[in-house]
Amino acid sequence: MINNKNNVEKIIHNGKLIKKLNVINNVNNEAYLYRWLDDRYVVRKIGKQYNLSIKELVVLEKDICIYYKLLKKHLSINLPKIFLTTIDKKQNTILLVTEYFPKGKVVDIKTISQKVKYFKNIVELIIKLASSKNNLYSNNLICSIDPNPNNFFIDSKNQLIYNDFTPPLYRKNGKWFEFRRWDELHAKKSDKKKRYFTGFNLLLVFINKTRTYLAFSNYLKFVEGLSNQIQKYDLSNNNIAKFPEVFKDVLLKKVVDFSKLEKYAVSRDLLRFALSFREDLTSSQIKEIYKKSKGLDGIKILTKKLYEENKSSNSGVR
């Protein structure tokens, strides 16, 4: 077991580089697999996506370490047991070392039933995180996560592992100090805060993402079961309790007035959710539309797609 930062350099300089883990060339998410002393470790390069100075990298490294400790306190699933960071001044990045999870990511599971099983576990995790009184400040989360299914791994015991730490999503004294990627410069900070620190929207982000990994029939069954389960939870004074009603309205293709939900969710995620029930769209097509909707004209793109579908059914989303 590694227990000090000096071993980061030992892993890189004395260990053997086995392979690059990211097939796609993405400077925002570089990860490499090393072998050292009969164990395997993942070395990630963090910080390039933020274009930070060395001074700012020091702050980010500190925040990542604080975030890891907060997640250990508030998250109901496991985190990497090995968690080491150091700043590489030559590359202007932070090096983060964790153990290697050879079973891979939840999204890579081939069997749909097993994949959905883990998706349900992640939903339970999000609900617990968003309803814990120790993790709330003025009805908003103190410590949060990026609920992209891509961030969840499986360990040797088939247990879920959360494995994403940038940006560090936690608030101190009610404030969140964000590190913004170059492709997010247009986004409102108020929307980003609502997206990650409001339980309803956090759940919505995860559900929307599952549509990119599931065919429509599997997705519909998954969300229906989720809606029924949420109604059984005691979620008084928690905005997640609104989900079944929103799901019902969208599924019945009524004219859904999303403006009443602006306090709990951002328009882009609400529109994505409505769009996710387009039966004629494949998971790959949904993923591409989501990708395009990240830009300045994202709301227009999503609204247009919804209008095209609803025009023939005499209903719409406004």
C-alpha cells in the first residue's frame, strides 16, 4: 500500500508504463497505466482543461484533496483507496495516482440487466447524497458529484467505485469556487451550481446520461421503475420528490410548463429529459444531440428537436 506522495515519482520513473488508457486523444482526460512493485496504478494528468498558472494549480490540488476527504465522509459507496497527487511543473498539470480497476466502468458492462442494476445503485447513491441532513446547506448540497455514469467503476468485489475528482464539487461557507473548462466559458455559474448542487437536477443529469447507454425500451422501463421507487421514499422537503410528477407529465406528452421547475433545474437538462423519450432516436443519436446542445444555441437545438416530434402529436413543451 502506498502512503506518501514521494511514491508518485517512483511509480512513474521506476515503474513500467503499460499503456495509455484513453484511446481517444483527449488532453482533458489523459490517463496511463503503470506497473510498480507487482501492483498496477493509474496516473491521470489534471489541469490542462483549465489553463491554470502554477499558483492556481496549487489551489486546485488542495481542493481536490479536500474534496476526496469530503466524499469519503458523505458518499455511500467506495472511492479509490490509493489517492496521491503532485504537481508536474514542467507539464503544468497535476498528477493524480489511484489503483487500477481491471473490471472497468459500469457503462462497459455488456449485459443490459447488470448495467441497469448498477444504474439503480447509483440512483440510490444520489438520493442518499441529496437527502442527507449533514450534506445540506440552505436546502442545497454541500458536497456533490459529477453523476455521469462514465465516472463509476467496478472493483474486484463487484462493488461500485466513484472515480472522478475534477472539478472538485464542494462548497465552503455556502460558496463554490469553480474551475471552468475552456468549452464552458459561456455557461452561467448560477446554472452550473443548480445543476450539481440541487438534488433534483443532479438526478436528472444522471438519468439523461443513462439514455446514451440504453435503448429506448430499456431506458423507459428503467425510468418507470425509478419513478415508482421514488414515491416510496420519505423525501419530505426534498425536491427529488417532484421527479415522478415531472416524469408522468413528460411521458404523457402534455404541454409541460418547465418554468415552474426553474428553482430546481436548468432548462437544458429539462429539455434533454423530455427529448430522451423520443422513441425514434437511438442512444447514439441522443448522445450526439446532447453533445451539440452544450453550446450557446443548445436550448434552441433541443427545443427544435422536441417541436419536430410534438408537431405531429398536437402537443409541445414550452
